[in-house]
Amino acid sequence: MNNSNTQNQRIAQMTFASVYPLYLQKIEKKGRTREELNQVIKWLTSFDNQKLEELIRENATFETFFQRASLNPNAHLISGTICGCRVEEIKDALTQRVRYLDKLVDELAKGRKMEKILRGS
């Protein structure tokens, strides 16, 4: 998928702190917990709760967030559509990583089992 440079730049400059509460609201409406959300984020990025709070406090952009992350080696197993795009076809690396996170949060909200969300790890 070819996203426009403008859209990629917009995603890069979005702050994790502005999106995290939206993720939390989405999953809590479906009966999931903050701990489960943080577990999914930790699986993808290796960030523990303390590091997540630090990134939120400093208002880190998604660009900074993913520069500091150690992406899970199984992240490439995340597939499917999010926002009308197949995540495995997104060309821009940062946009793809953000969409990986979106996809994991979606799966959590849809009630998927944690073992499936975490791709067998």
C-alpha cells in the first residue's frame, strides 16, 4: 500500500500520549483492561509500564516512540486490515509499525485471546 507522504508525516508527528487514552477507552468498553493493553504494547515494543508512562509524560511522537522500541521479531506475523489498509502491504516502516499497534488493539477490543494476539509467544 502506498500512503501519501503527508499522511506518513502526520502519523509520525502524532503523540503516543494523545492516542493511548483512545486505545484504553476502546478496549475498556469491550471489557478488557489497561494491564492487557500494556501487555500487548510491551509484546510489540518491549516497553514496560514505567517506560510507557515516561513516553506519555514526555509527549513522545510515534516517530520517537518507535525509534526507541525494540520491535518484536514476530511483528511481521501481524496481518489483516486496519483503516482499510492491509498492514503487511504498508511501505512506510513507521506507518506500518503504528498500524501494527492499531491492529493489536483492535484484536484486543474484539475479544481475541491473548495467546493469539501475541502471536504464540
